[in-house]
Amino acid sequence: MRILVLEDEDSIRRMISALVQARGFEVVGVSTGVKAVDEALQRAPDVAILDLMVPGAFDGFEVCRRLRAHTATANMPIIIISALDDTESRRKATEAGATTYFVKPFSAIALLKELEAVKARR
């Protein structure tokens, strides 16, 4: 399973990547929303893990909306991992098309369980 990770903090992106790679998943990590959309449209991942607050033209909400708008990525699971822990952010993420929402600091075990559940449904 191929996983796209959008996270602007290098240390967090490396940690998520190492965590999911250790379970045998292929990971592509990017630091901006534009790169995330470009990567996903070039070669659609099986799952996207998105931070919401990233620099550049597209934040995580916009990346989520754009992925949902394209046929190749419209139905893939989108997991949000964000420091935003308010009702409005959760609502906006859901409206943008997020499948699951984790708050930083997040549980590595919960993330891996979510990925395994996605894998089992495939």
C-alpha cells in the first residue's frame, strides 16, 4: 500500500514515515500542499495522511478538497493529523472530505490500526 504523507515539520514527517514503513507500507513524504496534490495526481496513493497547517498556496483543507475533486483520488481514505483540536477545524476537515481525524500528539498505535483497517478493506 502506498501512503502520501503531507507534513511540514521534518521530524514529524520522518517519524510518521518510519512508523508506517516499518509495517511494510511504501511512503512518499512531502512538505507543502502543492507538492502533495502534484504527487497524488501523478501516482495516486492508497491513503493520504495530511497535516492541516502547512505553508504555501494549499493548506491541508485545500489539499483534501482537491484530492476529493479528482477521479483518481476521490475515494481514497484521507487521514488528518493536526494540532488543531477545535470543533470548527474538525467540521471543515469533514466537509473537505477527511475520513479520519487525529490530534497531535497522536497515538502511533491508533494510526497503525487505522492503516491496517484500510488495508483489510482493500
